[in-house]
Amino acid sequence: MGTPEFAVVSLEALLKAGCNIVAVVTTPDKWAGRGMEMQQSAVKKFAVANNLKALQPEKLRNPEFINELKNLRADLQVCVAFRMLPEVVWNMPSMGTINLHGSLLPKYRGAAPINWAVINGEKETGVTTFKLKHEIDTGNILIQESFPISDIDTAGTVHDRMKIIGADLLVATVKQIAEGKLKEMPQLISDNESIPHAPKIFTETCHIDFNKSVEEVHNLVRGLSPYPAAFTYLNKKKIKIFKTEKIFQIPENNIGDYKTDGKTFLMFACKNGYLNVKDLQLEGKKRMNIEDFLRGYRFQ
């Protein structure tokens, strides 16, 4: 069960490992794009290309879908980057339903674990396979694997490493479940422990607040790059920012104001330094590096 390209890597890994994929469940096709053409999810495209049965229910509680799912008689359901499942679905197989989550649970439960780990300046993240139950991302842990996050990593680079590490972890999990070797571990949180969460990213999350430290703003940019991208305004026009550098010097400008030579740099004043923009996109224009942008931009 999955939708985006992140889930395709896991599906392909399971197929190559010799798992009998009786069907995939993904989102319905929808009209999208400038030409309003019918678009299939990445998982649907992979399923079609590999002659896998694809189910695309509008509603997961639909009786027809539930009956079709029962008739598959799957031993195990695997969920990667998909919708929240009702109990009638996740509790159906004899071996239950497992999920691949992009964090070291119980840290970063929620919809955007990769983004928030980078936004919060974490030096490490990882992937977790766990058993689904009622409360989201709270089921018993099966296997975890960690990997480092560098200061130049973005949500995009972490995502690209994670989808491969996660696919390998998922295969190992399924094999050990099949062999009866896997011991479930509850997610334990002490009473005085505060764990970071990963809520959905909204537009207001992406709006840069230059009253924060240059480290915080730099991490926000990294954590939202390449999508949905942090943004601010330059002469009343919205600019998305994808790559920045931190400059630690007392700002000469008011917080939020920019400084530029009009040729090689554009910097915004933060609380304790400057955010040096290296890669950006002005609304209505294409994404470009700072030198190309300044070559064609006229400041008011």
C-alpha cells in the first residue's frame, strides 16, 4: 500500500526479494497538470509495468474494496507513504500490517518526519518498521536503522538516501516475520521525556521568520528544500529559497532586510547574522543560482 516514488523503491525491493505481491493498493487516478491529463500515482505506474494487480479505492471502508481485499488472502500487508488505514483493513491479514516510517520512532511521529528532522537541526535520523495499531505511528517496533544528517543535507537528499535504506530494512523485516524470528518492541516514552513530532507542513510553516537565528533559518530552508520550499518576499514579490549559507557577523541592516552587491550575493539579516542565498526562484520564473538571478534582476 503506497502512493509516491518513495514507496516504489520498497515495492521493487520486495518484488526482487521474491515476495509474492498479490496486489498493490494506491490512490485513484486523477486529473492534474497544466493540460489536465489523467495522472497515475508512481506506485500505480510501477504496478502496471510489472503486471501487478492494482486496487484504487476512493474510500478504504468501501464494502466492495473490503471484500476484494479479503479475497486476496494476503498473509501480510505492507504500508509505505500511504493513507491512514481503518482497523478493518490493517487488522485483516493473519500476520497483520507493517509500516515503514521515516524516523527513529517514537521520535517524529506524523506526516513529515524527514522535513522536521532537518528543520530541527538533527544530526541523525533513520527508518523504522513497526506494526500498525489504532493510534498513528505508535505500534510495536520491529527493526530500526539510523544514518547521519550533515549540515549541507536537505530534505531532498535525506529522502533519497532514506528510500533505499528503508527498502532494504523492509525486506529484512518481511523475511524475519516469515521466518518467525522477529520480536516486537513497544515504543517506550518516560514521563519526563519530550519527543519531537512531525506534523503536516502548511504554508505558514514555510514563511521565513528572520527574527530567528541564522542557524534556525538555514535549517528551515534545508528542511523544506526542494519541496515545498521556504519563502520570503523581495520587493513585494514572493521568492522561494532552496539553498543558503550561514554568515556569522552582526547585521548592519534591520532584521529581514536584504543586502546585495547586485552581482554575486544576496543576504538577509537574521537575529545573529546573515542568511546568504545561493539558489532561489522568483514567482513566475524558473529556479536559478544567485549569480544568474542577479544578472537579470533589477532592484527597486
